[in-house]
Amino acid sequence: MGQTVQQSQEMTQLVDKANEIAQTFPVLDENSASFDENLQADVIELRDAFASQGYGLADALAKATEYTLAVKRPDLLQPSNAPAVKTVDKKAKEHQQVANVTKKLKAADAQPPAMKGESKTEKKIDLSLLSSEEFDALPAETLRRMRGDFG
């Protein structure tokens, strides 16, 4: 239930942001004579990429619009034309950080717990690196185990 409400709120915010952007930039308004379908496709593709990184849909749309227009139509981003599209604000950054922390916590929870007690495995000894004195100092039990003597 809570997830459905959150999705509904995100969709409402997305629609509001899309309307705001369409009013500010007629090239992204489907009802405008200056509508650019390729530019809109680029914005949508970039929006989806930002959304998959954990940004909210409205924030992803704003960021995608800003980047796409900066690259393809920088003339539209003059200060007098673009007060509605902001750079990534604090809320979007906080949302991204929360998403990253949540992802890391889930990964940490998925790891198996550390086992208590002594480990049965021993360090491997590289015989080619040992000097004669070091080799002679190895205990007889270690030498037997290294040779594969059982019994």
C-alpha cells in the first residue's frame, strides 16, 4: 500500500515537472510548433538512465533536460529563459545518497556471517622462497603434510 502511494506521488511529481519543462521550453512541448521529437527522445533516454541510478523520476527528468539542452541546444539555457530547470538540488543529492546507502546495506546484509572459532586452513608455504636455514627450521609435521604423508 505504501509503495503504491509513493509511486503515485512520484508520477504526480513527474507530470508536474514535465508540464513545467514544456511551458519553459516549447521545443519539448508536443503541442508546440517548434517541438523537436529527437530532442525529446534524448531527454527521455537520459531520464531513464538517471532513474535507474536511483534518482526520483521528476529529478531525473529535470537533470536529463538540463544536460540534453546544454549539449544540443545551449541557446535555450540562457538565464532569462530557464529559471524553472534547476541544477541538481539538495533534495535530489540526498535522495541519491539514501539510495546508495540503502543499496550498500542490502549488499552487506546479503553477505554470510563470519564464522567463529579457529580456521582449519593454514598459510601456504612457498618452498621456492625459503632459504636452506628456513626450510631446515620447518617442523617435521609440516614437512610430512607438505609431502602428502598420511598416517
